[in-house]
Amino acid sequence: MAKDFAGLAVVAAPFSPDVIADEALGFEFVNGTVRITFATVKMIDGAPPSDLQLVVVGRLILGVQGAKNLAAGLYDYLEKQGHNPVQKPD
């Protein structure tokens, strides 16, 4: 069943990959787009105890308005879940 978002139907794509990230590692502004690099913590293969490293798992590239919508939506979501979206300085 499709939902409506900004006047458009949203179609579920069950085979779309999930990207699991531990960090938003970097933000760049390139050619009018906002690019966000995501990374996850992984163990270096070898005998335990293995060292950990951050491995880039993907990049999200949005137009400026899409990036603003993402930031506002994430802020609202975190606030509604009882998390302070902005850390206050000590």
C-alpha cells in the first residue's frame, strides 16, 4: 500500500538494500549538492583481540532542499522520541 509524501505516492521496494551505519563521518557541499559519508565500525580480520576501524559504507547525495528536509525531519523525530537533538555546550 502506497503512502502519500509531498503529493507523491510512496511505493515500497522490498529488495532495496538497508544501509547500517554507526556514524555520519563527513559532510561536503559539491556542485550544489550536500554529500554525507556514512561509516560503520568493523573488526580487522585476524586473531582476537582484533583492532577496530571505521569503514565507509555509503554516501548520500541530496539537493539543498532535500538536505534541509532531512535535517528538519531528523530533528523533529529525535525530539518526539525524547532525545535532545542538539547537544548543549558545557
